[in-house]
Amino acid sequence: MQLARSRLGLLLLGALLTVVLYLLLPAAQHEQRLAGARPAEEKRGRRVANATVRVGMAAGEPPIFYREVSAGPRAAGTTSPGRLDVLFLHGQAFTSKTWEALGTLTLLAEEGYHAVAIDLPGYGDSPPAEMVATAQGRVAFLDHVLQELGMRRPVLISPSMSGRFALPFLLARGDQLAGFVPVAPVGTKDYAAEQYRQVQTPTLILYGDRDASLGPQALQSLQHLPRHRVAVVSDAGHACYLDKPEDFHQALLGFLRQLK
């Protein structure tokens, strides 16, 4: 009798487990289908990267305002038809605040330009971003920033370290830029002369005459760009815009006026 009861108990337990598995199977299959669909959905909606933005305002206008750029609706009201966009990157020891402190953003705004500076990922107020670990990722990052800010064919200002972002973007998306201003950027030797010759973006090669390393090195490579001109800031070092801001601004404005 005891053996019969044990067998009956095992049969009932087995039947119960079968029912539970039957009920749970559709839910598991549904979850599996959702998991397979998530990568595409997350790819469309994830936050690609953030960048802190500083916008130049003319005298008498509201103060410079700050915003984070992230994946989502395009930022509205950041540019005006007919105004040339100018996007400032920065060197390793600097941030977007550099261009604010020098008065560069305000000066360009007063001259009728839409001047914007950003903190690159991992600098200033911008968090790090895994996507910028590769040249392709850095191109995608800048492309994303331009789209979010609604900047169409801007002039890209690229000093020193930011050459790691600007140079691959120039070679891959040069037709999306109205102009390029490399200020002794790094990474110029990473590309061949023939690659530079394919770029038709008007370029102002700018550096200080006391920059004995990166300035001449960048010039040696960048002079292969077909539509380039050179401006050397006298008595200025690697960060020539800090040593001689007035001379830097004069050279930059002269180049921008030719693009209008």
C-alpha cells in the first residue's frame, strides 16, 4: 500500500510539473522573441554619446547657454539660415571653456557667425564614450553632433589632440564641411599624401612659429590638401590661440570671410 501511494505521488508530481512547463513555455518563447528584437530597437533609441555645448552670443543677447547633446530629437533653434556654422573642438589640456574665456565665441557671434564649442567625450563636462575608441567611432560621433545641432556644412576648428576626431572626419566626410582649420593637430602622419589630395575642403593651416614639433609636422602632411592656405602666428607656441588671441582671431576671421 505504501509503495502504491509513493508511485501515485510521483505520478501526480510529474503531472503537475508537466502542466507548469506547458504554461511557462509560451512566456519563455515570447521573452526569447523580444530578446531577439531588442538589439535593433535599442540601436535606434540608445544614447550614442553626450557632448557639452557652448554657444556664442553677441553682446546684448542672453548669456551663453549650455546643453547636452544626446540621441533623440534634433536640437531646434541652434542655427539660423544664412549664418555660417563654426564648430570648435579643443586640445587635450583644454575644453570648450577655452573658447569662451578667449572671447572667441562672442567675437564670432558678433561677426554674424553661429559659433559653437563642445567638450569632447571624457573632457570637461562630457562623459567618456566607448564609441570614440576607434577612428570610425570618432567620425560617427562628430556626425552625430552635427546632426543633433542642426549644423549644415560647418567650418571645423581642430587644435592639437582633436585632430584624432577631425582628420578622419575630414577624409571621410570632407564634403560636409564648408571649411577646415587645423591648428597643429596630432595624427597627420596617419594618412598618406594621396588621401589628402582627394579632399576639396577649403583649409586654413594655422600654427605658432615657436611650435617646433607639431606645427611643422602637421604642415608637412596637410600641405597636400589641394585647397589650403597657411597662416603662421608670430611669437606663439603650440597653443597659438592662447599666446596671441588677437592674431589668431584675425587669421580665422579672414578665412571665414572668404567662405561667406
